[in-house]
Amino acid sequence: MHNIRVDQKKNRMYITIEKIENQAEMEKIVEKAKSECAKLKKGFTCLTDLRNYEYQDEIFEKYIGATQQALLDAGLAKVVRVHRQSGLLGHYQFETVSLDLGYHAKNVTDIEEAERILDGEKEVK
């Protein structure tokens, strides 16, 4: 399952990605992310929920990169990724691709903490 939505009031994109079955499904995610970017203003933030994302074959990295590049081109200012405390390590795949594009996301294990960071509130340690 995956879900991409925006909150125009917060100027934020929310991306939830879980297990992806095939390239066609990944292509739909890329297109949805690109279309949702148009609803946001430059300087928007993004919360990516990868708690149930499973590491994919390397061929999927081009789609991850295309999505991340589209977000950057649309004016992404800050991104926080939420991942599981243990187990699935799919967020490393996203991190590797984003570093190739020249940015780093904060990784946390809690949606509320991600919201606080993106809202500019002090991080809870």
C-alpha cells in the first residue's frame, strides 16, 4: 500500500510507501508525487513514512531518484523519514539515492517527532 497526499495549509507532502509489487506500481507512485507537488509552494516540507517499506531491487532506485528529483525541482525544503525501530531497512535505500542528489533527510522512528521537526519545533531527545 502507498499513499501520497498534501496538506496545503502546512505546505507539506505526506508519502507513505509500503511493499511495492512491480515497476508499474512504482511508476504510479512517481506520477502521483509529481502531480501532488503542483499543489504546494516552494519551500514545502515532506514527511515520508517508510515504516513498512521493504528494500527493493536496485532497479527501483531510478524511480526513487526520479521522485526525489521532482520534489527538489518543485521546491522541497526539508524532509523527514519515519522508519521502523528495527527490522526493515528500506529507508537506507532512500537515503543512498538522496545523497546522490545532494541532500540528506532526518530519520526518525515516530510520526509525531517527524511532525515536530517539520513544524520547526524543538526535537525531543
